Amino acid sequence: MKKRKNKHPIDIHVGEQMRLARIYANQRLEAENLPKITLKKIAEILDVSQQQVSKYEKGEDRITASKLYNLAVILQVSVSYFFEGYKEKDTNMTYSVSYKL
């Protein structure tokens, strides 16, 4: 398996948002005297290792759409939450799209 050398800015942003969503979810749960959502628990639900969840949060690995959706359900946020605050100009990539009708 080829290892990526550079982290993509969107992967880093999504990872940071994942971590924040987990922290906020735990604050809500703590206020209600409910057990916290640990990395281990998230890993079990997503069927990945705890190390993999940590890599997602650091932007070292990309999370799949299905796992991101499941994570949104677990943390009670919308999928779009993970992309909030991201600016396209943060990337060095330019995209052009053309459609044939």
C-alpha cells in the first residue's frame, strides 16, 4: 500500500472537525451524566482500530463517506458539519468542470 506523503487540507479540516464534534458530544453527555464517547467506542462502531480513528482525526488518512455518515449519527451532527469553515482557497488545486448537455 502506497503511503501518502502530504496530507490534503480537506482531510486535515475534516479530522479537526471530527475531534471537535467528539469533544462537544462528550460535553453534552457529561452534562447529562452519561458515559463519554471514547476513541475506542467510535472505533468499535465504525469497525476500525482506535489507531485508525486517531489517524482520521489527524488528517493522516481519509475517512470514507459511509464512515463519515455513521460518525455524524454517533456524534449527532450533520455530515456537512465536518466541512463547515473550510475554504477552497486553502488548497493549491484548481478544478474545472464542464458538462455536455
